[in-house]
Amino acid sequence: MEQFASEYAEYIQIGPGTDEYEVWKQSFEPRLGDLPDNVLRICAYGFTEILNNVVDHSGTMSAMIKLERSSGQLRMIIFDEGIGIFAKIQSALHLANEHEALLELSKGRLTTDPVRHTGEGIFFTARMFDHFTITSGTMFVSFRAGGDSWVIEEPNRSPSGDMGTIVTMTIDPSSKRTTKEVFDRFASVPGNGAEGISRTRLAITLAQPQGEPLISRSQAKRILARLDQFEEAVLDFEGVPDIGPAFADEIFRVFAIEHPSVRLIPIEANESVTRSILRARESSQNKDK
């Protein structure tokens, strides 16, 4: 593992008047002025989005910000001792557990404060960095560039303890990635009248944290919640051995009929899952005749 050549850490007070951009300008930007413009923009976007979430949602009175650098890696860490991101989502959306909170977060366009937030910050930030992690409550999850889905690194155990959230954002200083590239990849098609994120990608395994079989309509409805906000939803079935007829029917017939403007694109489905999807879609087509 590469050793960091320099480190900087600071505790900051959090309150209604905390300005995340001013914190960035005073504490981090002067230490990152030698970065290429594209990487500096990514760091600025990620830092301000995550710190703003702390200010508006965590309920904490202080936070620790940390910067670690080496020749081949840059890492920003923001740690607060507030309610915890997954506990906050679980409570606000009346979900059964923190795994369901992660499922909702992974879709994008999720916010517990729609007046002040679009729910797009974490969605985009996770895709800009080489490695993005959240540890909070019982959850320790990560998102890697090119992976396109969240991974539960260690179920039921988080180094953040019972309260608080730790977010880490890591990037190679020589990265060619740009904020525009990430925005454009998931943005609405120009001129279609929609705003913000129009495409999402969901790892179906997030709906089965204990490996339980996906057989019921209620399980399907948890996956489908809020997907009507998107134009396109890529459903990644990698690691899913099979799905039940009712589960498949709810997604690929019932939802598809009720929301014809949403393109459902299943990927990485094995032969068994593909057969279930095809049966549901053929049933829909037959009833249309």
C-alpha cells in the first residue's frame, strides 16, 4: 500500500452559517493548487457536496476534514458524529433497515430535504473519484470508478461506530476524468424537458443483503420505488442466481405497463434470470394483443 507523503487534518465547527465553499477555499484548495484543473474541479465538487450534506443533514456540531497526498494518490476524508447517513434516510423514508436506505441512495435523486437539495450530490461524487466509500451505522460500502454499482464491503460492521458518517474520496492526481464527463453520462437528453439525472444503474444484489431469494412482489416494489423519476434504469443482475415469477412480473410487466416512458434495461443476467424476464415481458405483450 502506498504511503502518503503529506497529511493535513482539521476539526471545524458545524452550524447553520457554515459555508462549505469557504472551508474548501481556506483549508484544502491552497494545498491542491498544483493539481490539473480537471482533478481540482472534481475535488472541489466532491468536498463541497459532502460537507454541505454534513451541514444540512447530520445534526452534528463539528466535523473532521483530512487530506492525504502521495505522488500517485490523493484522498479526502470527512468525518462527522451526527445521526448517520443511512439512519437518516431510513428514518425519513420510513424504511425497514439501513440496507434499504443504501438501495434508495444508490438510485440517485434521493434527498430528505427536497427544498434545498436535488439528491444528486452523492450520486455524481461517487462516480467522479477512483474510490468512494461511506461508513456509517452498520454499513461499510464503496463505489469504484468503472464499477457502476455500490458494493457492501463488510455487512453489519462499520468502523464509524453507532453514530456518525465517514466519507472518503480517493483519486489519482493524473486522472483524466472530468466533472462534465460524469454529468453528461447520466444527464437528461437535451430538449426532452426533464432535468437532472435521467439515467440510473442499480445492482439488484443490494436488495438481498443476506442472500435471500428474490421471489415476491414486495421485494420488486422496493427496487422499483422512485424509478418512475428516471428515463432509463439499468438493472444489474450480476450475482443473482434466479428470480421468482412474481418478482419478475412486477418489474417487467406491471411496472413496464404503468410506466412506458421508463426504459428498463436488464444486464448481466444468467440464463435462469433471463428466462424469467422474457416470460414476464411475453406475458405483457400477449395481453396487449
